[in-house]
Amino acid sequence: MRRTTSVCPICLRRVPAVRVRRQGQYYLEKTCPEHGGFSTLLWQGSQPLEDWTGPLPETGSEEGLRCPEDCGLCKRHLRNTCCTLLEVTDRCNLNCRFCFADNAQTQDPPLEQVKGWIDGIVRQTGGTLLQLSGGEPTLRDDLPQLVAYAKGAGCPYVQLNTNGLRLAECPDFVHALAQAGLDIVFLQFDGMTEEVYHILRGRDMLAAKQAAIQACAREKIGVTLVPTLVPGVNTGQIGDILRFAMSRTPDVRGVHFQPVSYFGRVPELPGDAQRYTMGQLLDDIVGQTGGLIPRESLVPSSCDHPLCGLHGDYIALPRGRVYPLSNRNKPPAPCCGPADPAQQNRDFIGSRWSRPEEARCCPPESDLHSLDGFLAWKRAHGFTITSMNFQDAGNLDLERLRQCSLHVYRNGRRVPFCAAYLSPLAL
């Protein structure tokens, strides 16, 4: 179907690759001169891949690029930065089965050094949605100081990526984060049963997740739930997660699904049964909600490559009902804002994932029929469904990597996320 460039999953050497379709499923196939041929499942589901992506120009072999082995934002990178991830610690209080981070128990970088990194990010981006990550960033007692510094330095939105354990246990810490200006908590949230957490995280965690949501709600910090979707573990709970999240608006602002990728802590070559593709996610969102989420409301990422993610925008209504705001069958409304898609995406997700002050009080449902009432409901009970389909050495595609807008800040430069965490899949 298409020529592109990938890497050998064993030695990470750049190799030509092709996308092929076989019996309604789509694969990335490539051959390394040293390690032989590889085939990785890219997409399966009721919707054809080409219908989702639309017509895109073929990039072919990408001659002259030094990506991903020397990846940064070169002149041939096609997207500006929407979100910047900054690792503020390598330490963690969990030992999860799947994790992109190394989680070495090393000493944290000093506060002043991290502030210097934030200054560098702002100089390069002019302002970004900053994700404070790790490791587990809440292990830093000075995290509120970092949040306050980032806001003062010019980051319009500051997001905390966390497992939520300290948020559940330390209300004073959550209060300090809120006072510092924290906008968004990206909360690891894998399912609605303890069995899921035992398999993926090694302990009971559901009560702690719910306590973390309540702690953030008291401080008016927006929470987005982030499930790592692993076949045979929690892909059957997608509908339950969505119903739970929508019932918790305005405290919960959305769900951000992350189909499992095999890098970091999982150095093994997975088979097709271990892959969970975005085509399957589309089917399961619609099917497991009984059509509550219409398929046409789920649209491809407009900031990254269409295979990198999806999003849908909604108002969560009483009695488990939903009002879709996004529709793939309708052209986008004219916009007088910035032409840069990365900035548009940052403004969109930053405003949707943050909890607005107006969410404290919402007009009666009957007011939905008035313009003012509709806008008030949208602000208070706006809800998003998004996903990020990360790439690993099995399915890495340079065509996608060049359109990445999620960047990791390392050694003074921004690196596309999937290049920053790329690791061999067989040792």
C-alpha cells in the first residue's frame, strides 16, 4: 500500500519498510540485512485504515534524514511543539509491568537545574503545555515550586503525569500544587477492577485512584484519566472507564487512552495478539458504550499524523447521556485563531483538560436550549476522549515521527517522544 522507513527492532538500524493489507488487516513489513524480516500489526477493525487516514502523500525512503538515531527538531520536521515532557526524577514508588521510563533510583536533579531546563523550553517554544513527568514526579517535595516557576516562566498550562498515590495520601501536597498553579493531572487509571491493577501495577490501586480524583476535585484541578490498554487485561473495560469518567464531570475532564507500546521496561518482540491497534480502539469505544459515543464523533488527530491518535469533544449530560461536539462528517468551523496546528491543539486540550472556575456551579439542564446555558454546560461538563498510539521499534514509521508534536526535552533540545524512548525489542 505504501513505502516508508522504519528501524530494525533488534539493532535499530534504519531500513526501508512497506505498509501492506492482508485479509482486512494492515501490517508494517521490513527487512534488516543482518537480522532478517519482520512484520508488525498496525491496524485492524471494522474501518479500513485508508478511510481513517485519508489521502496522504507518500514519503518513501526519507533520504538524508538522520532520524531517529540523531533525532531532534531538524528543518524537515513538520510540526511545532504542542506539549513538552520534562523528566524531573527517575525515582518511582511503583514497579509497573509496562513503563517507558527507566525508573532508576538515582538522585533527583537539583531544583535550580530543572528551572534552567524550563527556561530553555520556554526560549525554544515561546510557551508550551509542559508535562512534568518521571519516574513519579510527586516524589519530589519541591514539585510545587517547579509548577510555580513554570507558570511564571511562561508555560500557559502545566500538567502533572502521576500514578496518583501521593495525591490520594497527602491533601496538603495537592493544595500546594493547586496554589502553585497546576492546571491538569494526567492520572494513570487502567480500569475499574483491582485485578487489572494487580496485573499491571502489582497492587490494589482503585481506591487510591478514586481518592486522588477527589483530592484534585477539592482543589479544582482538572483530572484526565490515562489507561494503558493491554490486550487480555483491560481492553474489555473501555466502556466502563468512559461511563465512570463521564459521571465524574466536572472533576474528570476526559479519558486519554494509550494502547500499550513495547519500549522501556518491555524488551521483547510482541506478536500480533499482543498488539492493540487504534482501529480496535475505535470499535471498542463505540461498541462498549452501546453507541453512546457515535463513531462519527471520533476524529483523527489534526496536529500529529492520523495514525498517532484520535479525539472527540462532548458535553456530559445527566443520566449518562452525551452531546457530541465533534463530527468527522462535517467540515471544521472557520477559525480566526492561530494557523499553527500545534498551538491550536495545545490551546484546545489545555482549555478542555483544565477545570474552569465556572465548573463550581452549572445552570439547570433546561438552560441547554439557550446560548448562555449551552456555553455554561460546555465549560462545566465538557469532556474529551483522546488517545496516543505510541510507536516502538516494531512499528516505528518515520512518516509519523516527522509529524510528532509531543516532544521530550533532553540535553537542551526537543526530541519526538517515540524517538526519545525507542529501545530494542530483543536482546
